[in-house]
Amino acid sequence: MTPDQPPAGNQRDEAAAEARERQAISPTVVHEAIRKEGEEELGRSTAALGWSGLAAGLSMGFSLVAEGLLQRHLPDVSWRPLVSKFGYSVGFLIVVLGRQQLFTENTLTPVLPLLHEFTGHRAWQVLRLWLTVLFTNLIGALVFAWVAGNTEVFDPAARAAFADLGRAAADHPPGTILIRAVFAGWLIALMVWLLPAAEMARVSIIVIITFLVGLGEFSHIIAGSVEVLYLVSTGALTFGKCVLDYMLPTLSGNILGGVALVAALNHAQVVAGRQGGAS
């Protein structure tokens, strides 16, 4: 060994340290990061959750605007959705990067603390968060839809594009909407699961996942409600039909997809891994 060469033991230590840095984050680390965030969210006041939820509902309106404006300026050809659906991601980018409360994210984040410690008090905390965020998200969505449909902010061609998006969301049987909503809830909760490990790729993860939700026309309780409430605000659809045929099946599917297919399954794999390591 020459004088300038580091000892072999140091080389091995450096190699081991570099290997650890290059390893993918384990499911346990991701689980704990999201669980701790969920604990913080469950500890927030109802007022704080409500204002954040209202902001998120309003922000999701920009998914309607961005997609509608892209659709309005693109030719009516088969590939148009491959471009216009990128607009669907805009509202999600604002909400997620702005740390606003979106209901479908909360099918994972506060549910992990509940699965970790299933008590009546914890279940009430989750229910309080869900009801507060869902209600204020929908109020924000309704306000945005009403302004877009009943003012001159957007030209007639843009408003026609918004109406087309609303009809595309609503014109399906409730059973179809329910199944599509399961996929939307699944994907959005997966997005939340991926973000702690994404580091510099957070924007890419958000855009890719939400683009897929939009392109697949998977029903999302807030983004889709902005579209369908636009029809309600312009008199093209009754509020009762909006709630019964769109909102209820969409809400049910989003919860099922997020809680059962992401929160429960990923919690189970972490618990099983801990038990296997202890045995």
C-alpha cells in the first residue's frame, strides 16, 4: 500500500456509506414519514383544516380551466386528450405543492395513524378531518364552478369546453363512475405514497399520476365535482342528479381505492416486515 492510499478498512466504510445513500428508501421509512405527517394533520384545528380545504377546492378549479382552455385551442382530433389532459394536473400541482388539504390525499395520510393505533378517539379524529376537508373542498369547487359559469371571465368558446368536460364526467351510469373512482382513489393515494421518496422528482410524480387519472377519465370527487358542478351552475344538470349519480359513487370509490388498495395494503406490508424481522 502506498502512503497516499487510504487503508482498506476506510475504503470499505466509504463504499458501504455510499451504498446506503444510493439505496431506495424502504417502505418502512415511507410509511413512518406519512404516518408522522398524518399525526400532525389530525392534531390541527377544525378551522385550520377548513380554510386549507376551502383553498384546495378553489385551486382544483384550475384543473377545469387549464384543461378546458387547452381543449378550446386544440383541433378536434383523436390525439387532443394526450395534450389537453396535462391541464388536469394543474390544480393538483397547486394543491400538493401548496400543502393544501385535498380529500383524496387524506384517504392515506391520516389513515396510517388510525391503522397504527386503532382507537375510538383516533377514529373520531379521522372522521372529523374527512368531513371538514370534504365539505370545504366541495364548497370551494362549487364557488369556482359558479363563477366560471355565470360571469364573463371566460369567453363562450372556453365555457363550451368546460361544459363538454362536465358532460364527459357525468354522462355515465353510477356503477361505471364507482369503478372509475376506485382507480382514481388508488392512483392519488399511490401518488401520496411515492412523494416522500421522490425528492427532486415531486413535480414529475404529480403530473404523471394525475395525467393518467385525467386521461383514463377516472372519477375524482373534487376535480370531477368542479366539472359536474359547472353544469349545475349553468342549469344543465340538477343538483340532486349531481349528488346521487356522480358525487356519491365517486366518493365511495375514491375512499375504497385509497383506503383499501393503498393505506391498508402498504400498512400490512410494513407490519409484516417488522414481525418477520423480529422473529
